[in-house]
Amino acid sequence: MDVGAKSEIHAVARRFADEGAAVLMTTSDMDELLQLSSRVLVLAGGEVTAELSGQALTPPAIIDAAFQHQSRKDPAA
């Protein structure tokens, strides 16, 4: 997706959110995620591993939640 299209999609998502709508998005781009989100559910291994918002919504918290399911399954971790 080109930069112009991405910017337009972000603007539309922000407008909907500002009007009170819930906006569901999926991304692997941490900067995009932090710029557009007020609340994040992290999914890993088919499970919600964290719900983050406010001060708790940080890159380390997202990464920890994304990989914590591996440590539960791997006794060596």
C-alpha cells in the first residue's frame, strides 16, 4: 500500500473513532499501532494474551504479551 493510501485509511479510522465507533485493525507495524490505538488486544497462539491501554500501552508490553504464550508451552523457557 502506498503512503498516500495509508494516510487516507488512517484519517478515516481516526474520524470514525472520534465519532464514537469502534475501529478494529490488525498490523505488525508498532509505530502505526501506537499512533492509532487507545486500546490494544494482543493475540498470540490463538488466545488474547493482553489488553493494554493508557500508560500500559508500550512496545515492551506488546512484545512480552505477543511472546508469553511460547514460554507457557516451552518448559525450557
